Amino acid sequence: MPVFRLDERLIFPSPDLAEDGLLAVGGDLSPDRLLLAYAMGVFPWYDEGQPILWHSPDPRLVLRAGELHVSRSLERTLRRGSFRVTFDKSFGPVVDACAAASRPGQHGTWITGEMRRAYKRLHRLGYAHSAEAWQGNQLAGGLYGVSLGGVFFGESMFARAPDASKAAFVTLVRRLQSWGITLVDCQVATEHLARFGAREWPRERFLAALGEALELPTRRGNWDAEPVPEPRRSPLGSP
């Protein structure tokens, strides 16, 4: 399996050359390199103490925003207003909470200090965004990712209360669709995201859709400029 070593040049090999998903090693997490990587269907994923590893998996887990599936119970939770959802209000705390979240079968985190700093830089530049679910003044869950053109590249999510990250995700995907950002990259398969309608695509299909989506303008900047409408509350908690 060929794995390419990156140097200071701002280039990546073709993602088609990533036979088992791993494409390259090295380079840096500068904003320009990260944005180029995402535009090519590549993302960093590595553990503390490892060099930076760049991946382009085949197949790729993808959600079309218009194909989002929401369970009846989650719809009821949303309608009851159990969570207040915001965008880009607490990007740093969301990233830090994702890094600290415990996950079954996982020891430590791939969201290293270097990674956290890199995505916070992208946020300041207007390319990385978060969705937050609140209970009162407490951050109950959320997620973050990168947006280019008509694509949102999801990175990680966390929950401190049941359904908190789900509420943030559903609200975000619905808002993305209203903005014309219809392709949600979920990277690698998980049962959790499959329940929302995400499906595995051959890498070739994903890269073709990515190329089309990147022809759209990027919604750069802080997404909290447009408030998220309050969920419609049902009387007496009924659906």
C-alpha cells in the first residue's frame, strides 16, 4: 500500500491512490493545507504521538440533507423545545468537549491539542462552524465541522444529555439545506449516523459530487448572524 510523505509544498496526491483509506503522512495543519485537503476529499485523522495522517476512505459515509431521517421520538423532543440550538456561539468549548468525550472502545482522543488549535484557526477565518444544544445556560451537546461551497464536512460531536447532539445535528442539517448546502460528509460509517439516513458511497461517487458542490459559493463567516428559530412547542407536551 503506497503512503505518500508530504513536505512543505502545498500539494496532495490524488485521493484515488489511497488504497485502504490512508493517503499521506506529514505536512502541517495550516489553514491553507486543511482547506485544500477538504476540497480534495481528504481529512486528517491520527492519534497523539503520531505524525499527521491524511485519509480518503472508500467507501465514504455521506448524507444528502434532503434525505435526513428523524425518528418520531426525536421530532417530539425538538417540538417540545427541550434544547435551544445555536450556531457558532461556543465553537471552542464544543471542540474541547468533543476531544474530552469518552467513546466506547476508544482510549484517548484523536482530537489532539494540535488539531484543536488548527480548527479554532479555521473558525476564526470563517470556515469551521459549530452547532450547540443548550439546556438553560448549560452546553448539553454539539458538533463541529468545516464548510466549503455546498458541502459540510462533519468532524465530531458530543452529548452531555440524551438527544443533545442529535438535536444539534438535525437543526444544523435542516438549516444547511435551507442555505443550499446539501452534501454532508460523515467520513466513515457509524450506526448512529446511518439512522439519520447517511449512506456509504464509493469514493468515486463522493469525489464527483464534491466537485459539483464546490462550484457553489462558500458561506463564510460567523453563522450566528441568523438566529435559529425557536422550536414549535406543542400544548401539554403532545406531538
